[in-house]
Amino acid sequence: MSVNRVCFNCGSSSLVSDRSLGGKIVCSKCGSSSFKNKSSSFLKRKNLIFLAIVIAIFIIIL
């Protein structure tokens, strides 16, 4: 299974191939067939913005 995809509904990365649906990939927790790709760049960008805000506040205080 592809690790970089997660379920759009529940966020689980536990995906299985359902034989009754002709091998269609579904979520093993909620049964949804809607997926999205994990994006680690969003988390990195969020951390950089937070770090920039902290540095700006520190400079203003000094």
C-alpha cells in the first residue's frame, strides 16, 4: 500500500484492496474510497511561520 495517501474522511493511512469492488482501494476503518496525499510541506511551512512570529516578537521585546 502507498504510505503517502490518507483517507479523506477519517485521516487513516490503513488502506486495503476490496475484492468485491474489483480491487478498488478503500479505507479499512471507514470504508471510504476518497483519498488525499499527505503533505509534509504544509507542516514544515507552518513551523517556519510560527518560528518567524516568535523571532519577530523577541526582537520587538528587546
